[in-house]
Amino acid sequence: MSVLAALAMTVGVCLAVPQAAHAVSHISVTSTTVAAGDTFTISFNGTAGFAMTAAGENFYAGSSTLGGLPAFTTIDSCTGNTAPCTNFLTIGQRVPLGDLAEGQAFSGTLTLRVNPGTPSGSFVLRYQLYGGGGEATEDGPTITITDAPPPEADIAVAVTAHPQLGILVPHLTYTLAARNTGPAAITSATVTAALPPGASATNLSAGCTTSTGTVTCTYGPIADGAHATKSFRVPLHLLSLGPVTVTGTRSASAPTDPNAANDSSSATCNVISFILASCP
């Protein structure tokens, strides 16, 4: 018992014994699951339990295999600060609040971006109002970091045809178009065309090869919204007669194609003879 308390009991005076001042803050987050490369925002508010000089709300990563918070996150923005928000040593990040009077309310936000390439893991978001003393470090929510979803690029395949007739070298020209509908850029793609039985292919574009019954065309990079084309000829002969259908299908591409519904297309030419054909 303190001397002050003992003296109060001796003289019969009801005297409150001073207690350590305590600052109080509370936090919330926009999401507890964040993909690498994305952001999450911490909102905080509270009341200073005593006068504080150069106070700040500090944030740390507890129970983490990812290291200190500055090791895998970058400050994107903040509010409520009286100076630039900054890394606090190598272990945390701070929103400076300036001088706080006893009982003064404070609030703000800190938006952190998880560094691209951060491996999946989790951490306990810890927080503390500090400035020449302050509240103990508290545990907040557990935040889970997930691998960023892989990029996707949708290829829409289109096949068109037109005839080149005459006595010399009659043929049908088929064009395989690969259009990138995004959202990412295409780094490579392959479209395979199925030929009708007995048909052959000539005059292939660069990047195309043929074997019995097929033509395979490879494409290099295609930007989002752009397209690339390859073509080849199907020769006509004296006995050519009936429909000549070529079907082109995406057989490979990178990155992943999320939509299989537009991976194939066909074009049909109706051949009456080597001098008469139509391709609608």
C-alpha cells in the first residue's frame, strides 16, 4: 500500500489513488482476405487517455510467417495524419496524429497494398496508440493473404472464306482470326483447323503447318482488343463438288482462356465445280 493511501486511511479521508492513464483505440478493416497486389484499408478511432506528444497509431503483423508488416506491404494512402505516414523501424507502420490532449478524440485510415508476389499466408493485425507511453499493443483481426489470381485472356476464334475461281489455280482461301477479348495480353496461341476428308492445304501463312486433315497455326503476342490472322488455301479440282467446311478451334493459349464458348468457328463454301463456288 502506498504511503499516500495509508495516510488517507489513517485520517479517515476518502482519497482516490491515482491509476495509470490508459489510451483507447479501436480498428476495423475493409477485408480480412486480400490477394497479393491488392489493397486493404484499416480504419481506427479512439480517445487519448492522457496528453500525448507526437502520438501515432502503430500497426504490426503478429503471428506471421510473412515477416514484419513493412516486409510485405506498402503504404498506399492514409487519412487523419499530421505528417506523412511511414514505416516504423522495420516492424510496423505508423499514422502520425500529432499532439493529443487528454480526452481528445482521434480517427483515421491507413491503406496498405500487399506487395505483388507475396506468398499466401496470414497474420494477426496488431495495433497500438503510442506517444510517450500509451496503450498496450492489442490483437486485431487475422488477415489472410492469397496468391493473386492468374491473368486470363479470352480468345475468340473466327473463320472466314472466299473463293478464287478459274481454270488455272482454283482454290478456296480460309482465314483463321484470333481476337483477344482480354483482360490480359496473350503471349501465345494455337488454332487448329480441321479440313474436310480428302482436302489438302497450300500457301500457308508463316507459323502454320499442315498434316493429313489439319492445319495448325501458332500466334505470337496479341494485345488486349487486338487480333491476328493466318490463312491457307484449299485447292479445287475437276471433281470438287459439295460443301467444303473448315472448322478452326483454339487448341492452346497463354495465359488461361476463361471462356470456351467462343473457341471454335466454321466457314463453309458450297462448290458446284472448280469454276463455280460460293462462300456465304
